[in-house]
Amino acid sequence: MEGVDHLAHERNKSEFDVDAMKVVWAGSPHAFDVCDRISKLVASDPGFRKDNRSTLSRKELFKNTLRKAAYAWKTIVDLHLSEEEAAKLRFYVDEPAFTDLHWGMFIPAIKGQGTEEQQQKWLPLAYKMQIIGCYAQTELGHGSNVQGLETTATFDPQTDEFIIHSPTLTSSKWWPGGLGKVATHAIVYARLIVGGREHGVNGFIVQLRSLEDHSPLPGITVGDIGMKFGNGAYNTMDNGVLRFDHVRIPRNQMLMRVSQVTCEGKYEQSDVPRQLVYGTMVYVRQTIVADASCALSRAVCIATRYSAVRRQFGSQNGGPETQVIDYKTQQSRLFPLLASAYAFRFIGEWLKWLYADVTQRLQANDFSTLPEAHACTAGLKSLTTTATAVTITESINLETMLCGLAIFGGVPVSTRPDTGAGSVQDSLEEEETWTKIIVVVGADRFVVVVGADRFVVVVEHMVAFEERIIAGGRSPSEKESLPVEDKSLEERLVEFHCQHLRRG
Ligand SMILES: Cc1cc2nc3c(=O)[nH]c(=O)nc-3n(C[C@H](O)[C@H](O)[C@H](O)COP(=O)(O)OP(=O)(O)OC[C@H]3O[C@@H](n4cnc5c(N)ncnc54)[C@H](O)[C@@H]3O)c2cc1C
């Protein structure tokens, strides 16, 4: 078997320019160059090996993650990698780790919700990893319902401090990644109480562990919540639990871009909308969409390649059997997923643009597109992660449909069980999928109902629309014929896809 390229024949039959498609997939020639260089760097370095991930114990896995994170940091520094290259390196290391929350939520929260002075103080420490941050929002009692959080932050004008406290068992922070073992600091969301009055939920920068010996600071109880399912998926992450017993922090550690508390104990709200407090979530959702597209592409790639090399039935006169990919039933299952992988990839790129655009506008105090960004990221996060999780878990359960059990599905080395577990957890992370749908339904311009069985329908609409758009556009009656709840999201998906095709 070794040395035989079973895919060469299929590849030679390709009717499109594969090199051009690589660039389209990457986003630009520059992005392709970065991806190409950094992926080769990671693949060729034994320090980043991942083939043993599914067989290590939780403790070994976690030690391995710490070692890899340190090694990745050393590589980034030694090779003077740019921020873009460093992000790609972490992407190709491909192992959920405390660094994801540090770079993905802690830093963006300070950037988005902190004042200029707070950014100047905290960001250099975070960029050099002299402090390691996590994002402590969810509690045992409340996840999706952020307004229900119970942790309190009470202002004490005598000492110019906030007192952070967990008044009930259900107010214990529960789930934050990086919290269980590693983080020295957290963005903690708590009910702001000033002069006996409550002013809603706000973020605070709280130090959790000593920078000398890493022990928890007085009044802080912190630990790891334990095993999660999918060995190589999320057990590399130290999701944690956290309680506060009247922990005091300086007043200037409240993130004050949206609202401020003066040293006299006066609460002031700026004209910046309160939704900005959740701006970090908008950022994270767009990264989760990108992650879902990667997970789906990986799974579909494995299934497609396998279908091309696997031969079953149909031998004529002792000749070779038929390639599985040539069966219409296999194509009808596989190709919509392949199309979804491309569509999700383009959606991820568009959301990246949308987030950059919104961030630029916010800096100029233009908040007009924030509701749209909130709704688009929330809806598309639900759609893409649900579709991905369903696809991968289904293909693991029903292996004989796409790959055949003997070769890939049940074997951890195929990475599909872990990819599946990871994408299910992605769909739960940050806000559970169905509550995201409610967020979207509540938003002005988006009335979308999406669900596990809908994504194939979306793709079908996309293909049909695309053909009509390329042929000269849609009539108003065609627009009206879509069920109202489908229109917004599906049309938007079609537009992305067509824009990409036109550009390409
Ligand atoms: C792998 C992973 C990593 C995570 N990392 C972090 C982290 O770093 N930091 C952090 O703060 N949190 C983190 N979380 C927590 C995550 O944000 C929450 O789990 C998520 O917000 C959902 O909250 P919940 O679990 O309390 O579910 P709930 O809000 O209690 O929802 C439970 C169920 O009820 C349904 N439901 C809730 N409200 C409604 C409604 N109004 N109408 C209809 N149905 C409803 C939901 O859809 C869901 O099915 C993580 C979670 C996971 C799984």
C-alpha cells in the first residue's frame, strides 16, 4: 500500500484550478502563504506531535498541553513571528488550551470594554504573558441568562475598592476555560452595587493566583471541574470553578468603557450602548464559526478521500470494484456536506470582516451596526456548530454510511471522534444553540429559525439561488415565496456565497 497515491486519478480529473482554489479557501494569496509556511513548520516539528492525544491520561494530556503552549510561545519569540503568524501557529497546534481564552476572550474583553488607561496598564502584561487571563462569566445557576448572574461587586467608598463575593452556591463560577489550573487573572462578571443600588452586570479584572507561587489569593477558592467527554477534544482544557469570599479589588479594575463609578461612589453611564459589554461574545462567536468550518471540512475531507479510494461491489469480468464515491447515494450524503464546508468557510471570512468593521465603527462611536453583528454572529454560530456537530456525530454513529466502520470511525487516530466531541462542545460553549436562536429572533432585522436538520435545506436553497442569481437575479415574487423565518439567514448565506463566486 505504501507509496501508492490512490487519490491521484481523482485529482487529475479535477476541472477547476486547484492552486487558485487554495487561495480562495485561504482568503488571499498572502493568507495562503502564511498558512502554507506555518502549517509546514508545525507539521515538521516533533514538539507539536498530536498522534498520541487520544491515548494519554487526563493528567498526561494536561502536562502535554502546558509543555506545548510553552514550546509554541518559545517558537513564536525565537522566530519573531508576527501576530498573524503566531495566531496561525496556535491554530495548527490544534489543541484547546488555556491560551485560547487568554488570547480569545481575556484580551478582547479588555480591548473592547476597558478604558484607554486600563488597556495601557493590562494589555502589555497580557501580550507578554506575564499574566494569564480567563473569562469568568457563567455560573452554576446561570449561563445563557447573563442578567441572572449572582456574583456581586459592591463598591466601598471608604477604601475605594470593590468587594467581589459569591453569595450562594449557584453563584459559583463554573466552566471558564483556563481557570481550573492556569489563569492568574480573570475577567469576572458580577452585579454592580453602588450605594445600595444595583446597576446590572459588569466586568471586573480580578487577580486569582499569586504571581510568586501560583497559590490562590486570600478569599478565593478555585479548582478544575474534571473530565469532559472526547479525550483529545476538551480534556486538554482546565475548565474551572471559582468562588469569592469578600475579595477586595481596586476601583480602577472595573472595566469602565460603558459605565463608570467615581471615587465618591457616583455611578455614571456613558452614551456607549450596554451591548458593548457583550462585544467579546461577538468576537468569540465569529471565531467559533471559523472553528466549526474547520471541523466540518476536516471530517468531510476524510470522508471524501476515503470514498474515492474505497471500492465496493460492481466488479465486471474480474476488474476492479466500483469506487464508493461513484454511488449516487453516497454522493447525495457527501456532496451537500462538502458544499456546506465551503459555505461555512466563506461565512467565517465574512464574519471576520463584519467584526473588524464593527470594531472600527465602535472606535469612532458609531454603534449602528452592533445589533446586526450581534444577530449575525449569534445565528450563524448556532447554524454552523449545530450542522457540524450533527454531521460529525452522525457520521461517527453511522460509519458504514460514509466511511465504513472498519477504517475510520471508531478509531481515535482518525481524529473524527475528537473532532465530533470538540464541535458538540463548541455548540454549547458561550451560549447554548437554541437560546442563540431566541437572541436572533429578538433582534430587529433577523427572524431566523434554524435547527439541526435544516442546514442541508439551506445549502439546497443556496445552490438554487446561486443558479438564478448567476442567470440574472431573482424576481420579487421568488423572494416572497420563501417562508418568512428562512428568508433573512438563507438569503444572507446565498449572498456571501455568490459574492465569493463573483470575486473568484
Ligand atoms: C466546553 C465549554 C467551555 C466553556 N467555556 C466557558 C468560559 O470560558 N467562560 C464562561 O464564562 N463560560 C464558559 N462556558 C459556559 C457556557 O457559556 C454556558 O454553558 C452556556 O452559556 C449555556 O449556559 P448553561 O450551561 O447555563 O445553560 P442554560 O442557560 O441553563 O440552558 C439549559 C437549556 O435550557 C435551554 N434554555 C435556556 N433558556 C431558554 C429559553 N429562554 N427558552 C428556551 N430554552 C431555553 C437552553 O437552550 C439549554 O438547552 C463553557 C461551556 C462549555 C460547554
